[in-house]
Amino acid sequence: MRTRRLAAAIVAMAVAAALGAPATVEAQLDSTAAFASHLSNTYRVVPNVTYHTANNRDNKVDLYLPRGADGPTPVLMYIHGGGWRAGSKEANVLRLLPWLEKGWAVVNVQYRLAQVSLAPAAVEDCLCALRWVIRNAEQYNIDTSRIVVTGNSAGGHLALTTGMVPASAGLDRECPGAEELSVAAIINWYGITDVGDLLDGPNMKTYAVTWLGSMSDRFEVAERVSPLTYVRSGLPPVLTIHGDADGVVPYQHATELHAKLEAAGISNELHTVPGGGHGGFNREETVAIFDTIQRFLASHGLTAVGSGSTTGGQ
């Protein structure tokens, strides 16, 4: 499976850079290097497109679009992590490589961080990014029936809210429109599911306290932006990836989400990394994760069929 090989090679590349690449590792990377060198021929990049303006700030996305597709392509919306107070879309480009290798379009999303605007701004922005993708799908040859949203850590939380928050919550009012905001699937990499749990008590985390600030109603706002609040029937399928020794986002956030989704009858999977921390998974763990992702996508009919890219498919 090409995506599996690419995932393994990305991890091997990082190890090689740190330790010096032996001949066996160099050989393993040959096919990946060939793919990477061919990217500019198979994709076009449209950087820094404004999708929304708030607080006198332009929120932007970078688009990675397959060339020569013979029909609308599936699209991955990627949302970076950083505790809602740090990180950038540019710093996470390498996380997009497996999806480019699969022939997907990718929308890499920027949003307002805590120093610009506190909660729920980041949630609002990502919903506006989804509306922008749907509204501009024809221009960029995107298949709106195959939108998958993903992210890591705070980005995992935002991927969940983007795919789960209903119109009745009113969190899309900064970018009103008639489009139904829906996605085909959510891939949640160790995301926060209960924001209030991180504001006080044994699981208190400074990054969450910073995002809510000194709001007098901070627990009410936390509930409004927590994925657990929105579990109900009719949601898209959800895949959660989480290490059971994560010290940044408690593993129980994954298990509680999984249990609630199960109770609501939502198709979902929890891929646990035994002994895994907050990301930084090793080669074997990463390969296993991408195997799970591939099976998850295929089980829900989410492949790159219809793309003319030579890097697409299974």
C-alpha cells in the first residue's frame, strides 16, 4: 500500500536526519524521494486564500489541488494544533504528504489563536472555512460529498466541532449562508473532547485556561465548544487516534467520546496507541495508524477514485 510505505518513509526520514542515514534507510527512501520530486507536476498550490475576516484579521487557507483530475476530487481539511494559542498551517505541511500521495485535494486551515480572540473564535473560523470550501467547490474541483476533516490536538478538537456542531448552535453566524455544513468523516488525532474538564481540577491545562481567559461564563462557553455536547444521531463517522499515556490531552477524552458515539449509534473507531504520548509516535505505530485510516476511509467509500492523479488510489 503506497500510503503505508509513505508514512513509514516519512518517519524513517526523520530518524535518518537525526542519526545519519545508513544505506538500508537510504534505499527505503528512494521511492518516496521520487514521489516528492514529482509533486510539482501532479499538484498546484494556491497559497493564502482569504476565507473569512474577523477582528480585522484575514483568515487564510492554502490549497493543494491535483492536476489532471478527471472529476471532482475528495478533499482533506487539515486543522493544526497548538492548544488554540500556538501553531500555524505552514508548520504542519509535512502532515499533508500522505494525502497528497493518495491524490486528494487538501485545504490547510489557519484560524484565530487565543492572542487574537478567545473561545469560541477558533470554532467559528473552522466552520467558516468549511462553508468556504463548500461554496467554492466548483471553482477548485472539490467533491463536497467527500470532505474529510482532520487535525491533531487542538486541531483534533476543531476537526470534531467542524464536523459535529449543528446550525442550531449558532457558531456559524460570522459567515452566514444557506449551505449545509456537513462532512463525510472526521479523523481526530488526540483531540480535546471536553473543554470544561481542562479548566479546573486534576486535568487542568494552562492552554485551555488561556483559551477561555477570565470569562465569567467560561464553563458555559466550554460546554458550547466541546464535541461531547454535540453527540447525537446522524453524525458522520469518526476515527479517533490517541495514546493511552498522553499527558497533554487525557486519554479519557477519547474513550468518553467513543462511548457516547457508540451509544448514539454513530459509526466510529478508537485506535489506541499503547503507551503512546501526545503524538510523536514511532515508525511501527505510525504505520499501524495509517493502515487504520486507510481501512476506515475505504469502509465508508472515501477513496480517490475519480482522480486522474498518478499518485491516487489504494
